[in-house]
Amino acid sequence: MSDHPDRLLDMALHVRGESRYVDDLTPPQGTLYAAVFASPAAHGRIRRLDTSRALARPGVRGVFTARDIPGENQIGGIIPDEPLLADGEVHCVGEPVALVVADTQRLARAALASVELEVERLPAVFDPREAFKQGLLIRPPRTFAAGDVEAAWKNCDVVVEGRVDSGGQEHLYLETQCSLALPGEGGSLKVISATQGPTAVQKSVARVLGLPMHQVEVEVLRLGGGFGGKEDQATPWACLAALAASRLGKPVKLVLQRQEDMRLTGKRHPYSSDFRLGAAYDGRLLAYEVTFYQNAGCTADLSTSILERSLFHATGSYLIPNVRATGACCRTNLPSNTAFRGFGGPQAMFVIEAAIVRLAEALGVEPAAVQEKNLLAEGDALPYGQRVRGCQARRCWLEARTRYRLEERRWQVAEFNRTHTLARKGLALMPVCFGISFTNQTLNQAGALVHVFTDGSVSLATAAVEMGQGVHRKLREVASRAFSIDRERVRLEPTSTARVPNTSPTAASTGTDLNGRAAELACRAVLGRLREVAAQELGKHHPERVEIREEQVFYQGKPSSLTWAKLVAAAYGRRVSLSAQAHYATPGIHFDRSTEKGEPFAYHAYGTALCEVTLDCLRGTYVVDSVEVVHDLGPSLDAAADLGQAEGGIAQGIGWLTLEEVLHAPDGSLLTKDLSTYKVPDIHFAPRRLEVHFLEDTENPLGVFNAKAIGEPPLMYGIGVYFALRAAMRAFRPDGELSLVAPLTPERVLMQLAGDLPL
Ligand code: MTE
Ligand code: MOS
């Protein structure tokens, strides 16, 4: 390592505390600060809203309500059902009603108490099944079907049914929602936003202010985590800051405090589901019927897309010939729930795994026997018609079994359970098969802009937002490989709508795939021109015989006098462009919503986890002994980033189904609004042993340099910990009723075990 560690590397900047987030920027002189006045009522009619007393408070420069919006009071992306500021009615506790802007953040917050709001309360609904009964749906239910379920039940030797509930999850990104809006010339605006979707913010700001999109530039430096929570839900805060900035002609900064962020923003969607699963005596799955009641919260946000992904993943990693999966997107009076790592996939996979555990109990076999028997194999068709190609489900499963010595471990667990009175161990396997692509086909596109400077250094801009997942490291690797130059030569620009326009959010784990491909294309365009220059410089006639290898120019395989730096300087001298823009769109994907059939995914990512836990049956507390994974990744673009994604995702998945419990009071206000009441996994709760083995030899023509996406899939390994816990509980209470409710907090474990406590 040199004395000057790579200054462009995010990780080095983080460690030194030098990386900058929106709130770290020194705001321009005269910057004002905004604070949000939010609805205290879950549902009601606004009878009176008086901001005059707040406006009269010291330091207050403006108070804005729906009436002050010059354009459209609408930020709904998929369905226009989301006002920026409440207009006439409020639909959840935490809905923004007014914005107070003052000289300092403290003065703005202090003035919030002087906003006067009277709400005539209306009945509120918080439960998705209740909403469904009342017909409160965001869109009519959708059904994915294959085979003939009705006919298939008759052929089943065993049929089980039940109800499964999974809870919400707080994103808990380290950086709370924030944005800084800077008014420019002629009514234009630059918005620096902590968003996964710069174009979505640009569009909404333009819509709210009644401006053409070219008047609004949105820039993202990096995010202190997004996890889906800033895919759609960074937008309101950016729009509010922009509204105030444009009305007052001053820079305006809006930063949510942690508790505010927790109260005002949506979470992972809680699901309540009914299932029916049938199989033959040998464990072959024959029929599966499932209904998902999704708790969407008060607006559509991304809920319909998230529910669609639940339908795509209804059958998990398994082949089931007869399927009927229905999803209902239920409108309730909670802050709108939103994208969260896995995007509806985890909720659906949890249900099929729960159903299999019930089925295995009915058959008197290990769940793993049923899982293994029905794993997807090459060419199998999923209920929506896509056939799995390059399927690694079975390989990952079998390799996990042998690598982590399943048989021996089973024996050890049985022995432990036989010799302990109040402690039990449990084991579970969790296979994952996750579709990679936005299910909204249009979003599967990206752009890149590359500039080579005359000193040979390179600037790369794409649509990808760096949020800790390492996409910038990977894109840098792409450019350095494409040109065959030192990584240190490549710098990633902050993401900006002015550099790369009309972008999709960085989401659906596609950041590297889409932007990496676009970056590769842009680099190749410049490279093509450089080859011609090289041939000319060398007095040769075949540019196609020019090659750059590690900064050295070769002709017909022989090193020449040219280096990368000399070649670039020569190109400039010959007045050849050293810049290129490129666009990439995933080929071959399609989906027909009228038949619910198609090939929506570029490919699937696979893997299997073996999870082991130890349960204290007296206290209900538990330890995650190990999570050991075999994961299909292909050749890694950045080994450290990929391992970090796997480990982080697993911890987040375990948290979702064990400790993390989002609770609301009967009036709809959030009870778990800080970290003393909302528990997340910490270093002490993390698996004692966490091992991830990547399959590096698998092929993926639709990835970048053959690698597969890894942002979301590992989260679902956490589901295995839930079922390992359940196995431990089952070992303690072989005949007791055990629910299929998550999160399985220590309290919930204890209450279920309590009946049999030998005390
Ligand atoms: N990793 C970190 N450190 N921070 C994040 O916010 N978001 C996750 C995942 N990994 C996230 C993360 C989610 S929800 C997605 S969709 C992907 O990263 C997005 O990035 P990618 O498309 O580049 O994988
Ligand atoms: Mo990720 S939930 O697709 O931002």
C-alpha cells in the first residue's frame, strides 16, 4: 500500500470520515431550514388550518401549505394518489400538512407547535384484511395461475392450510432523509437529494413547481444507505425543500431527525396471507394456492410493483405444477409502505417456506426433504411462464449440504436436544431464487457518460446511485477493465440528472448490471476511436489489430512505443473526441399483464443457506449460531463489496423476522419510533459464524463481465433463521400449536412455549 491510499475509494473516505453526505455540505450563506408539520390524525377532514401564529414566530420566513403549490400538488409516481401537502383530508399520522421555514433548524422546529390544525376524525383502518373487506383496494387484485389447482387437490395425498403474517421493517439507513434546494437563474433549481431515484425527484419537483424538467437538476453525492426507503420516499422532502426555495428565492435545507424519519416514512409492507399446499405422499408438491393481503398504507407509492414481485416469487425456489397466487394491495391509514430490499419477494418466500414446514409436519418428515425434492431444475417453468436458465438451485443446495456437513450437524443438534432440559437447537435450510430485472420493463435501461481527459484520467458518470452497496467501485472496475488501465485513473462522478438523464432508480439489484453495461458501451466507443488514432500514430492500417493491455498499446500482439497516456494525448492532438455517451436496455425481457405471462427477468440468482440457532426455552431468548451459505454469484467484480452485500443482507433478513417489530398505537401513531423500542440486530446478535461461499464459475451473459447481481438476494437467507428457531421450538414442544407469525421476537417465542414450561 502506498502512503496515499486511493483517495477515490468510498471505503477509504468513510474510514477517514471524509466522505460527504448532503448534511455535510457547507450550505451557502443565507440558507434557510425547513421543518415539517405532520398530521396527528390517522384519517380525517381538515376543518381548520391556521399558520398565521407560526409565521409570526421569531426567525420564521415562510409557512407553506397545499395552497402555496404553484404546480400540481401531486407526487404519486405510479398512481397519482399522493398529495405533497395534505389538501382537505389527512390519511395517516405523519402525513405532511405544512412546511415551516426559518433561519435555523431550531427556530423552524420551535414554530411547528404554533401551527393550528383541527381535524374531524374519520374511521381509520390499519389491518389489510379489514381494508380488503371494506373494498379499500389501491388496484383490483391480480392472480398468477398455472395448471389447474382445483383439479389438483383431488390428487394430493396431503393438503395443509394456514395463515402467515409477516411484519413491517424500518429501513434505518444511517443517513436520514434530507435535501438541499438551491435556486438558480430564471426560476431554475438545483436539488441535492439523498435519493435512489434522481429522475423521480426531478420529475416530481418539476410537476409540483410547474416547471419543465430541464429547469430542475437533481444531484446525488452518495447515500448513507437507502435499502429501498429512498427509492420513492426521498421525493417528498426534496419537493418540499424545492417548494420553499422557489417561493423564497433562498437555498432551503430539509433534514429529518431520526424519530421524525421513523414516524413520517413508510416501511417494508406487512403481509397477511392464506395458503393451501398439497403434495403426494413422497413429498412432491402438486398444488399451491395463496392470497397475499398487502398492507400498502395510505397511498400507492410502489406497492403495486412490490405486490407484483410477491406474485413472481410466490413459489420460491420450487417447481409446483398447479398454482394460483392472488395479491390484494390494501389501502390502510398508515404512512405509505414502500420498497425494502427484496421488494415483496421476501414476504412471498416466507409464506411458501411456512407452508412447506406445515406440510412436512403433516407428512412427518424434515422440511428439508420436501424442499430438496421440489427444487427448481434447468428449464423448469415458473407459474408466469419464464423457464429458468443456468439454474443453480440444486447445485447450491447440494454444495451447502456437503460443505457445511448437514448430516453430522443434524446428529449434533439431536444430541444437544436430547441432553439439555431448557435449551434447544434448531436447523433449517433456506434456498433462494430471485429474479433480476425491474418487473416494470421500461425501467430496465441506463445511461453512461465517459470523458477521458488529456492526462489520461477518466471521469465516468452513470445513473447509478452509490448507497454503500459498492456500485461505484464496481463501475470503476468496469471502466478500468474496458480500457485496460489502472483503476486509480477512473473517477466516478456524483449522480446527476444533468449528466445522465431519464434514469431509473438504483434499485432491484440492477445498479451494476444496467449501468455497468452502459459504461462498458461508452468506454468501447472511445476505445474504438483510440484504436484508429493508434494505428495512424504507428503508421499501420488495421485499427482492429490495436489492443491496450495494462496501459500499453500493442499492435498485432507486439508492444508499441505508445502508452495509454501518449495515445490519449495524440488523440486530442488529432482533434478526436475523447468523450462518449451510451445507453443500455436489457434485451429479451417482456411481460404481458393481460395474461400474466412472459419472461420478465434477465436471469435469476440462486443460493442456499444452512441456519442454526440455540434457544433458551426458559427465557425465550436465542442465539444465531451460524448462517452458512453457498451463493451463485459468478466471477466477482469486487470481492469485498460482494461479501459485504451478502453479510449485510443476511443480517437485515434475520432482523426482519426476529427482533424488528413495528408497532402502532390504536390511533395509528408509531410506538416503535426510536432505537430504545425498535430493536435491530447488532454485532452481538449477528450470527456467531457467518460464512458465504460464492460459486465463481457460473455464467451470466446478461451480467457485467459475467457477474450476477447481489444487492437483494442474500436478505432472504434470513428466512432460514426463522425456521431454525421454529425447529428449536418444535423440539421443545413436539405437539404444541406454533403460529406462523413474524417477527419471532423472544416475547413471542416465550408466549408460545409457556404452556409447557416445566416450572
Ligand atoms: N447495501 C447498502 N450498503 N446500502 C443500501 O442502501 N440497498 C439494497 C442493496 N444493498 C443497499 C445495499 C437494495 S434495496 C438494493 S435494490 C441494492 O443494494 C441496490 O444497489 P445495486 O442495484 O447496485 O445492487
Ligand atoms: Mo431495492 S428495495 O430495489 O431499492
